[in-house]
Amino acid sequence: MSEPMSPALASANHSSIGARRIIAVGGGKGGVGKSVLSANIAVAFAERGQQVVLIDADLGMANAHTLFSIERPGKGLGAVLDKEVANVSETRVATGVPNLTLIPGTSASPGTANINHGQKQKLLRQIRNIDADLVVIDCGAGAAYNTLDFYALADSRLVVVTPQITSIQNAYGFLKGAVHRVLIQCAGSPARKKHVTEELSKARGVAHLPDVVARIAKTDPELAAAMHSQLQYFGARVVGNYIYEPKEEIIVQTMGRLCRDFLGIRATTLGTIPASKHMHASVNARVPLLNRHGSEPLAVMVRQVAALLANEDVQHVREGRITLPKIREPQAATLGPTRPVVH
């Protein structure tokens, strides 16, 4: 059984400067290796001496604790939703890996997958404010709004795919949903959100998002500029998993072209991870690959993915993404344009 973090460490978050880097790992459907990759990326950063928090953001079928041999993880995010704890940092548990703690998800609790808007905003705000060098969010499968909002919280947004056409289709659908969600949220005010939603709905069959932004620019240049910034700095990163042959890497790379041509975002392929009996064995042994087979070529590849992520300029991304104010001031017409809020 895991040990909870000390009250002193847990409460330190309340005066923190927030997470210095947030990475989210998502995918179109379950079974592509999201949780395993999330866990091992978290271990790779912890090996570098960084303070890392891994969050299992699956609100219905959480299992990240299993990968660290944690039998009874506690309620985790559920404790925040049930108001048993005031702050999500109080639910952190030790993983047995130095510098790495886990915030478990929720499971076997009816209704927890359907949290309301207020509960979700509270979780998102508290996750953003966690005092850590890195927060890794292992998102649930699918494209529900809760999942997309956890994914959108990140600086770097990984999508895991396998070299099957169905996986590529599902992953593209997931990213499309995430991009739409980000574009709507960045609009700020209800009126602008409605405008973006309507324009996206009109383009459902076309799905070429830069054209949508161009149309909006004719009537609301400020909104279009914010949307353009979100596309430019979206931060999608593709990781191919369960690769059996080199030619399958080409299939994974089609994600980048789809995202560029239709979504107007760059989706860089960070790496392709071959199918491995060592990875399979580490999952069954409930020990992260980097701890069980740390010198294997596969473990080296995971560390290379982590190194690429570590070199990304988080501050540049955060400053580049523009979110407009939630309320348009009535005097804006006389005082000049509303100043965007930069996250």
C-alpha cells in the first residue's frame, strides 16, 4: 500500500508558483499504450532530478497506480470531487521512484466520470498550480469534454497512435476535438464562443480550420488573432507505439500531414516505439520499464522522447497562446481594443 505525502509537502502547493511544465498524453481510444508511456516519461524526467507528479486523469477506469505496484491508491481525484480534501496535491502518493509521486484517478464510483463544470474548473485550476517541475497528465480515452479539457491544459500535448489505419483515424478525431475545444475556449466571452461554435459547425464537412479563422477575421480580427495563436502554438506531438516493422513508421507520420492540411496545426512525430516483450513484461510485473529494463534500447528511446520534451520552451508556448477575456467591456469601443489575456 502506498504512503500518502506528508501534510507539510501537500499543503506547500497553496503558495506555489505552479507547475513549470505540463505534459498531457492522450489518444483516440484505449489500448494504444497511453498509460504505460505516461508512466515511463514521468520516470525519465524523475531520473533527471526533477520533481514530477503523474496524474491519472481517467475519471472512470483509472489504472496508473497498477503500473507502480500500488495496491490501494486511495481516492485520488475522487477525494477532491467529494470534498474530502481541499486541494488535489493532498492526494499525492509515493510511487517508489525517487522524485515521482502519483495523483490517482477514480474508479468504481458511479458518476465520477460525469463531473460538472464547476468541479472540472476546480480540478484544472489546482492541477495548473501544483508545485512541481513537471506534471504529466495521463488522459482518459475518447473525446469527451472532460478528457479534452485535461488534455488542453498542457504545454506539450502528446497523442499516442499505433500503426493501424483505425488508430490513426481515432487519434485524428481526438486531436480534431481537442483543437475545436481550444478554439472555442480561447474566445472568452459567451457571444464569441457562440460565434466560433457556429462557424466550426458550418465547416463540419470541410474541416479546414485556417479557412474558419479567415472567415472570422472579417468580422472580429481580435478573435481570429487569438484563434490563430492557439493553432500556431497548439503543441501536438505524435508518438507511434507497438511498431513491428520500419515501414509502419510511415503510417504514423501520416498524422502530421493530416493535422497540417486540415487542422492547421503542426503535429511533430517525437518517436516510434517498437513492440517489445520487455514492455509487456514490465506491465505484468507492475514495474515501469525504465526501472525494470533501464538499459534496454526501448528504455533509451523513451528517455530520448523525454529529452526532446524537456528541451521545449514552455514559456514561449504559454506566451504565444492568447485567450480573450471572458467578458467584453462595454466601453471597449471608446477606450480601444480589449487587451488579450495570455496564458
